[in-house]
Amino acid sequence: MTLLGADAQATVDAAEEHHGGLPEETPRTTGTVSRIAAVHCRYARAPGQHSQALRPVLRATLPDVYDEPMRRVAQLLRERSAIDKEIAAITHRPMTSGHLGEWITAQIFDIQLEQSAVAAGIDGIFRSGPLQGCTVNIKWYLKREGLLDTSESARLDYYLVLTGPPSAAASSQGATRPWRIDAVFLFDTRQLRAEQIERGVKRGTASSVVKRQWAAAEVYPGANPMLPISSRQAELLQLFGAD
């Protein structure tokens, strides 16, 4: 086992392990681990023995690790954390797509958000416009993959869905999910539920919504009389569009 640190390095040539069965008079050992830079230990069968028991391999070496990519990722995460902290200070909510989507939507569409972030199925209420007084569940999907998380709440009137660029629901390997708003959709919950029951598809998490339903629900950049978008609202939404 090798312990590596910035301030000190020590090689442990032997170690004793206990897995229960200690004498009752054994003193109890307590301590606080304040910092661990790296720990590595490899086990193998003892040379020349056929026993299945494994023993620590002394002075085992670490596999090849390229420092530069790791350092760069760590640096980027620190920068991202600083940005997340600044955004959270403005929105007064944790920096996630769900919380940020609710905050953006509330500003643009004049929605009074629920005080509790865990209100069952309902994120807020429209304060003005043609949907004044109606309850709403807000979603922000960084890619539009034809899926929608739905609720069975009897109090919920509408889903207001922000999406990034359209994309097939496939492997995410090598792909990115940019923080963009390319389109906005408004679904009547009761109508959508009835149509899904008629289609015989599952409801709830990642429920299927077909292209014609997305097209009928679009309120931006298209137009929809259920929720007309003013020039000012369109201008604000464009701030979050593609560069």
C-alpha cells in the first residue's frame, strides 16, 4: 500500500487487518481523517501458493494516469461551481435545470411559484393572461427527445415545457446537453392523459408524446392561442437560444 501526499510520502511495508474477534480489552482507537491525497492497494495470491487467499502486494504501482486531463477537468469543475454559486445567489434556488427552468419560466410568463419546491405535481400558478389562476408543472429538457414526465395530480391543469434542440433518445456517449431554450410547449394535462390512455402508452416518468402532440402544443417559436407570446417574452426567450 502506498500513501501519497503533497506534504509527505510514506510507504507501508506491512499492514495488519482485523475483521472482528478482537479481545474485549483491546483499546478503542478513534481518529479524524483530515486529508487523503491518494490510496492504492493491490491484492494477489502469494507466489508459489495455490491457496485462494489474497495478500497485499507490497509496493504495488498505480496504473498509468494522465495528470493533465484530470487537472483540467478539476479546474473546469471549480469554474462551474463558481458559476453555479453566482446563479443560485440570483435565483435563490439550487442550480439545477429543474430549479432554473422554474425561475426563468416564472419571470417570463408571470407565474407564482409554489413556496415548497416539493409540492406534489404543481410548480406554480399563472398570475395573469388567458391562463390566470391555472396550475402548472414546469419542465426544462436540455434536449427534446419526445418524452415527458407526467403527473396524475387532479389539481394540475398544464405542463409548460422548455426544451433544447430536438434529439433522438439514444446513447449520450460523446454528446453534450447545452443549456438552451429552443422551444416552449403547453400541454393540457387532462387532454394529454386522455390521449395517452387511448394510445395505450404508459404515463409517468418518460411517457411517450408523439410529434403531432408536440406540434399542437408549441407556443414558441410558433404561435398558439392558448398562450400567446408577446414580443417582449420572445425577446427574453431568445436570450437563452443558440448562439
